[in-house]
Amino acid sequence: MKRLFSFLLFFSLNTVFGQMTTDQTAQFIKDKMNTGEFSAIYATLTEKFQKQVPATDFEGFSAGLMQAMGKIQSITLQKPNEYLVKGEKKTFKMLLYTDKSGKIAGLQFKPHTEQTKEKAITSNPLQTNLDKQIDAFVSPFMQQTGTMGMSIGIIRDGKIYFYNYGETQKGNKTLPTENTIFEIGSISKTFTGSLLAMAVVEKKISLNDEINKYLPKDIPKLAFNGKPILIKHLANHTSGLPRMPEDFFQLAGFDEKNPYKNYTNKELFEYLKKLKLTREPEKQLEYSNLGVGLLGVILERVYKKSYEELIKEKIALPLEMKDTHLKTSENQFTRFAKGYNEATEENSNWDFQALAAAGAIRSTVSDMLLYTNAQINTYNKLLWSSAFNLAQTTTYSAKEEIGLGWFKMKKDVNTILWHNGGTGGYRSFMAFDKNKKVGIVILTNASEGPDSVGIQIIEWLLK
């Protein structure tokens, strides 16, 4: 759920944990930024990165960054992959990752401040070994200036544990709890994958159906070289559809702080009428909010119900997830953590229409642990055990492995199913291992993603 908001470029989890960069690349970026040769930098991005970020957006972002920062005076390595970039006007932190060939696979700029934070308040009693390990992973993360609050839920040995850090609103000294509501962003895609699996179990749809079967008749066949987009391609990001509709950011009334609120089915269908695919479906995995959002629209048309109605009826109510929704009630809103951007400025909540299935869900750690437990223990027929199992089954495997929304990560003999998420003021992470029956959910109201913390914790739980 990400764009070039406030000087950020994003990259995948696998890139974050997989690659290192060099001082030569950092110096190259400094030289080209100072001379305005942004296209030269863009030419060194990996093909995957370029598909996620159009050249015009990259150059516009770079120009805006330079205007805010001024001419770069120095770039200094602080720790692996992290540089301090001092400009004439402002200082930024730059995260930089390259692949084995030296191309830029990940790049991120964030405002830097010398200010240090007080140790975050927490509900962690620091008594058991688990308590102390969690704190060892979380406390350094919470010391970063871009963080605000964090709510953590863990399943281990059939028991659940909650840990909370920071604040629900900047300066209020109020800890989040397991019942504090956050936007979960793209973890919503796993709900969409589960809804699709339920539709397959009910024989309302097939993974191998062409998507045009469920779209308005005036939309031309969506295919390349005679190979059509199938339903499963929308769920596993192999459809060939771009990350976002090309006209998304040019929509009249577009609001950077609430970007999805005005993109309706009308705009989506008009876009699909003129869309020309550039490669065959199932050739490669390319993350697409558009694809999963479209899948949600198709499921609405199949069931003749809204995406929110489907979430409530088929997942939230059976699992007794009382605070999982798209639209927050007045009573629930009192428990909604304030969201903050990378400059720790309050960001508005995000509202969705056509692309709701890609990231519109709001929930609590308590509810999300019920969802995690149902994914781990898929044995109760009431909870659609066959559907959850189907959603977790691999549907594409190359450099990355994915089911219907669930990414898979191999760690020794273990297989971790995971997803993360992010909206304008929130970040989230969820992972579990079915065999070891361990799981973790992290919800935050800040721009700093908790993926690294979540990976450390799940790996420790597996040991």
C-alpha cells in the first residue's frame, strides 16, 4: 500500500534481509543527485524496482527531495546499508541495498533528527525469559525517532502473550493494549485470499477461471500472447497487472493523505477497458495492489455482497473477531490509535472503495491472534479449515513462494507463512509456523515497519 509519500521509496522484505550495498553506489547517488541526473540513478535500479516505481515518479521524487534537502554535502556510512545524508538545508537517513550485480534493489530516504527518545513505556513485566527476549528485540526499535506505539501478540505452546510499547497518541503517555485498533494495511490481502478459497470450496468460482468471466462484458479480454489472466493470478501477484493503476495518482480529488478514498469501481473498470498488458501472466511475481483489489471486486460480484460484508460474515463473526472491520464505529473510534508518518506528523486514516481488498481492514492484536490461531489450527469445519488450508497452499514458486496471499519463507526445516502491511500512518507484520504452532502479530501506529523485529521474534520462537 505504498507510494512515494514524503520522500520514501520502498522495497520488499526479501531485499531488506538479503543484500548489502557499497560506498561506491552511495557516492554515485550523491554525485548524480547533485547534478540533477536522476535518470542515471533510475537506470541502475533493478528491473523489479523499476516496475514498482515509474521513471517519472522517481525523477519527481528526486527533484522534490533535493529541493527539501539542498545540495548534498556528505554521505556517511552509519551501519550496514544505512547512510547519513547531510544536505545544505536538511539531513536525511538513506537505506540502500544492491543485488549481486550491483544494481540498486532498495532505496529509502527519511528525515533524520539528532533527537534521542526516552525509553518507551511498556506493559512488559520483564520477568520471564520470553519477556526479556521480546524487550531485547523491541526496545532498540522503539528508540528510533520515527516510532510511536507498538502492540504485539504471540502464540506459543498453546498460550497467548501480549506486549505493548509506546503511545497511542504522541505525548499522551497512554500505552496501546491488545484492544487498540490499528490499520493493518496489506495483511488484508490474506483475508482476501481466504475469501477466495472459501468461494472455491463453495464451488462459486475456480482458481483457473479467466477473470473476464466475472467482469462487465464491455471490458476487453485481459490477456497477453493469448494467455489470459486467471483468478489465481490476482491472489498470487503473477497477473502481469502493475502495482497500481497508472491513472491512480492523476484522479481528480486525489488526496495523498487518503489516496484510495475516491477510486471507485467506475474508475477501475474504465482503466481496465484501455489496459494493455506488457507480459504473460504467471511469468513472474510482481506485487500488485491493483490485482488483489480487483479480486475483491470480483468476489463482491460473485456473492453480491460488499467486501466488508464478506469479511464480517465469513471470517470475523465465525472467529469472534469483534473489532475487525473496514469502517470504524463511533464507539470503536475511541480505541483507534492515531497514525503517524515518517516525520512523526499525524496522518489521516485511509478509506477505500474499489481497492479495499488490498488493504482496507482495521483490527486489534487480540482479534488478529484469533485469526492467526485459526490459520495455525485449521481443523474446525465452522472455521473453513479446507479454505484456510487451500489459501496456504503454494500456487507460485520461483525466487519467492506464495499461496493465495500468504508469502512463504524457509528457515532451516521450518516454513514461515507471513505478510506485512502499511498505510499512511501504520505498519504491521504477521507470521506463523503451522508445524511448530507459533505465531506473531505486530501492529504499530508509525511509519517505521516492524518487519525486522517480527523476523527476529519468530526465529527465536522457532528455536
